[in-house]
Amino acid sequence: MKLPDHEQRELEEIERRLAEDDPKFAARLNRPAPRIPHRTLVLAGVLAFYVAGLVVVMTGVSLALPVITALGAAMLLAVFAWFAVRAWRADQK
């Protein structure tokens, strides 16, 4: 969203004064934010799915519902299957 000209000039003036007053802080603000690697995000998602599977299994056991327990077990097995498929594909390359 584009700022009006007067607001853009005010913002540039504030940035200029900040750079003069505290150049180290201004340099830190101008650095791009560190990106989280894709591999880390995928691993965090798989771990969250695994923990959710554990919770579903524990819920199924505590409520004595075999269907819920089986669903949680399937979730846990899916995580192991995912890792196995990834390892197999990496071996094929």
C-alpha cells in the first residue's frame, strides 16, 4: 500500500534521523528477517502430526474406543511410512 507523499517524506526523515542517532540499530532493522528453511518447517509439521497421533491414541485408550485408538495408530504409522518413503527415494537418486 502506497503512503501519501507527505507521510512518505516523514517516514524517510524518521529513518534518516534513526540512522544518524543509532547506526547499529538502524543497520539491524534494515537486515532481512532470517528465513526458516523448508526442511525445518516440514520436520516440524511431521513432528506435530506425530504428537497429534499420540494424543489421539491416548484419547482412544482412555475412552476405550478402539476406532479412535486405531486412527491414532494409523497416524503414527503414517509418520514412519513418510520417513521410509523419503529414505527410499533418497537412495534411488
